[in-house]
Amino acid sequence: MTPGPPSPDPVPPLHQLYPEQRLIAVRALLEELNLTAKAPTERPYTIANFVASADGHAAYRGRSRWLSDDADRELFHGLREHIDAILVGTGTLRVERYGRLIRDPERRHRRAASGLAPDPLACLFSRSGDIPIDIPLFADPASRIVVFSPAGLDTSGLGAQIEVVRLDPGELTLTTMMRRLRSDYDVHTLLCEGGPTLFGALLQEDLVHELFISLAPKLTGGGNAPSITSGPELASLRHLHLVWVLEHASALYLRYAIR
């Protein structure tokens, strides 16, 4: 069936403040990414995407959704259109109740037209082997999932296409996972959507190339919600290079290269 005309962007154009001042639609902005061209030969080009409150928390009342807005959600789903695979921590999967990664048929069509699979590969990494198989993602027949774990996984009765890569605990590192994603699954671009523990571990192994962060004009006032990273402090500071700044309704959307 021939697709109809493209639907309009669900949010108005954003104000780009840096590196140039202009109004630009999210879809047009993300079409400029060309992340695949940046992929190293041995592992995927890896970006991370988060939303945070102005006082530094990555969630409110246990969920990131209360910090998000329409523009952030459009960036969130738009980034999914342009990558081969999505990496998510098991805690985030469980809390956010992940389902099919690309639900919009029009987005799947645009992915296929650009040479990508209609749905990105879902990548899970677990040192404990505790995988939340009761979430909708594992019941969806169109979803492809690869699990890196020291233990097996009973996939009987699950609708998704699931492959388990069992690794000895001594070789179960994120670096090993990245190499296997590149060599065995042809993953050139990878999007990490959290959570903070996984992002902190990726930084420890120096595996993230870019950070996209939406800074919500909201204050949580404290609480126990983490920042966008958690875990051990890095041995040395990682420096960021500002790539763009966007603004909409007092929220800022930042893209950094990580050095």
C-alpha cells in the first residue's frame, strides 16, 4: 500500500539558539544527524538521551514522563528513527513498561525508506540475569531483542523474536557487548535511553560519543530521584563540546559531543 502524505510535525518548529539562530522542525533537524557515517569499525556510534529537571533529577515520582513535554517526546521518538538499536537498562524497562519501540507506522516506513529495519533492535544487558519478561516488549511479535547475560532465559510463550547471548561473568562487560553488536548484529548506531546506572557504566568504559539532554523548566524540590548518572565517580572528568541548543516553551534541548 502506498503511504499517504506525511503527517505534520506534532510540535511547532523549535528555536535553535546555537550554533546558528533559526526556526527548525524536529524532523528536519534530526535528518541532518548522519550518525552512521561516524561509526567506528569495532563498535557502534553510541548516543544517550535523557530528560532532567532544572535541579538535576532524572525523574519525578519515579517516572521521567512528568519532566517531559511534547518537544522532548518528539525528539525521543525522532532519535529512535535514526539508529540501528536501542540499549535500555532492566530497571528502566521495568518502570517505564516498554513496548514496541516504533509504534507509528509512518515512522517505520521512513526507517525502511532510509535503509534501516522498520524496528530497531532492542538490546538488554544484565549481570544478574533478572530480565523483566512480563513487559509488553517481550509479547510483541514484531520486536527483535538481544539479551546479553551470564544466564539463560526461558523464552517459551513470549511473542518477541529473542536471542540470548550468554557470556561468562568474566567477559560480561559493556565493551564486549558493543563489539558483539557491531560484529554479529551489524549495529552501527546505538541509542541508550537509560537508566542512570547503565549510563554511568557506559561512561566508566568510555563508550558514549554524544549526549542529548532535555532540560525541563521544572523543579522537583529534592526527593530520592537520581541524576542522569549513578554509580562510581569517574577517574577523571569527561568534557563536553556543545553541538546545538534548542528552545521551546522555556525548555532547553542540548546536544553534546563527549570527549
